[in-house]
Amino acid sequence: MAATIQNPVKCKVRSVIRFLHAKGQRPADIHKEIVSVYGNIMNLQNVTKWCRHFSEGRTDVHDEQRTGWPFVISDALLQRTEEAIRANRRLKLKESHQIIPEVSMTTL
């Protein structure tokens, strides 16, 4: 038995799915191939989903951009946060948010 490939990148596994799907293999057979090489990295439902995407004309194997609030923190803001925490190690979350309101409480 061949050794399994540890920690494969998602887009490489999807590339294998795309290749085998283009050769006409069924999702169940593709899943068996993936499990034999990569281990239990992806379940059959996800293999089927990706086969459907490729059948519908998708060619990109990378994740699409997702909507949501972009997370950006500057070096200056990070330094201010660290200084506030170093100045008072017992600083509570609400107090730190009052000192640095630009950073959300969940990020702190």
C-alpha cells in the first residue's frame, strides 16, 4: 500500500477531483481514490459537490472570496494595544476597549 500524503492543500485535492471528473469517474470512485492517497481529507458529499461545480462549468479550484467585514489592524494599533496590556496586566476587557475603541471587544 502506498503512503498517504499528509496535510495536502485544498486546491490540490480539488485539482485531483477536477482531473478525475474530467476523465469520467463517478464521485464515489473519486472519493475512494482520494482516501487511498490523502487519507480521510474530504467526505463523499464534498467530492460530489465539487464534481457538480465542475460539471456546471467551474474551472477554478481555489476558494472564492467571502463576504464579511475585513480584518485589518495596523502596527501602530497593535503597539498601542500591547502597551496598554503591559502597563496594566489586570486590565479588563471593557477597560481595554475604552482605551482602544478602534479594536472590537471580540478581537481584543
